[in-house]
Amino acid sequence: HVVPERQVAPETPQPLQVLDSPTPTPNTLAEWAALIGPVAAMYAAAHPAGDSLGLLGDEQAAVQQCFEAFQQGDHRQAQSMARRLLAPHPHRSDLWHLLGVLAQQSGDLALAAAHFEHVTHRTPGFAQGWQSLALAESARGRLAEALLAVQHAVAASPGHAGLRTLHARLLQQTDHTELAATEAANALL
């Protein structure tokens, strides 16, 4: 379930969205797929064609086609298009995030984490980028890294119950029982 959140990054003109589900399940991946299109639209609204990024109408159309391929289940085409689009425009967090989701779906968690790190470095206020990194690192068994990433996600979107629940779960898994209980209570507020 996608939950709209308040704006947390001053350069982002629209509210950010984060996912309600704290674990990477097939349903979560479907939610991510539903979110990819709006993420691209938010990026496009913040960076209109012809701006300092040098994206022209044809390139914007190509980005849209890339996300449409993903949403239609043509992941190979989406991945190929995203890589081609990133070559001249490596700053596009939406495309890095898409590559991370695709890598995670294919089971390459190390590559997924690397792509999500690109997202968090380029857009540190994007809570879902941090959440995606936390989930990938948790799935890899790298709980300290997952905990750090989810702490960034909570800082970017402090009122999001799903992120607080994920934070509590990771605190519990890293033997921070008292902090986990406090965070679980905060998730209910």
C-alpha cells in the first residue's frame, strides 16, 4: 500500500511517497512497480525538458517508455533502456532505483544495494531509496548496514509507521531490545 508523505527534500516540489510494507515480499515488489511511474513523474516535474539536465522531449519520452516497459512486465527491455538512458544522464535517481528493483527481483541483492546506494547519494531526502537499501541489506544479512539505512529513511519521513516498524524489527534483530520496543510504540502513534 503506497502512502503519501509530507515533503522532506526541499528540492522536491511534490510529496514523497514511501511504502507501507516493511519486508520485501512479492506484494511489496508489486507496490514498488506501482510506485516507479509516479517517481518518474515527480522527477520529470522537478526537472522539465530542456532544463540544466539537458533532457529533451525525446529523452523524456524514452524514460517514460522505460517505466512503461517495467510496469508491463518487460523487465529485460526496461533494464536495457534504463542503462542506455543512464549513460548520458547518470544523475537520474529514478532510473537507478528502477535498476535496483530489477536487480532485487532477479535475486542479485549486492547489485540491488549498489543501485540503491546511488539513489541515496543522489537524493538523500528520498525515504524510499533508503528503505529499498535497508531491505536489500537486510536480505543480504548485513543488518548493521540495513539499520543505518532505515535510520536515514525514518529521518527523511519520521511519521511513516511502516518505516518505524522496519526500524523496530532491525533493532530487535541487532539485539537493541529496549530501543526496538520504543520504536515499535512510536510506529503506533
